[in-house]
Amino acid sequence: MPVNRRKFLKQAAGVPLAAQLMPAAPPPASAPFRSYAEEMPDMLLQYLANKTNTLAAGWDQNALRFGRPPRSKNVIVSFGRSASK
């Protein structure tokens, strides 16, 4: 059955009113509240690490495609001083 605009607007306007009239169901007592922090304590750090690694892999692929060797990773960088001292 097709719905015209007038019927749709009447039904859509009634949804918030109906939601206020119906009582909210209480949460089940058998399911305690658990936060994401308990299940995945370092979710943000993992996300940032994955994004950074993906970006670095893209840079390495572009460097290989244009003939530059990829830079070595995990290298100690010294600023103005000799690393042997």
C-alpha cells in the first residue's frame, strides 16, 4: 500500500509521542554492564598503530616504486654528537 506524504508525516510525528508513552524496559539482571576498557584496554593505541603502520608501508611502497631504497627502521639517531662516544 503506497504511503503519501501526509500519512508519512502523521506517522513520523507520532513516533516520539509513542516512545514517551511507552515505559522503557529495564536492562536484564543477568547481563552486568561491562565496558570496552575491560575487554580491549588499548583499543585506541592499536587503532593508531595500525593506521601509522599502514601509512609507513605505503611510503615504503612508493619509495620502492620510484627507485629509492627504504630507510632502515629502529635506528638510533644522534643530533650533533657522535654515537660512538
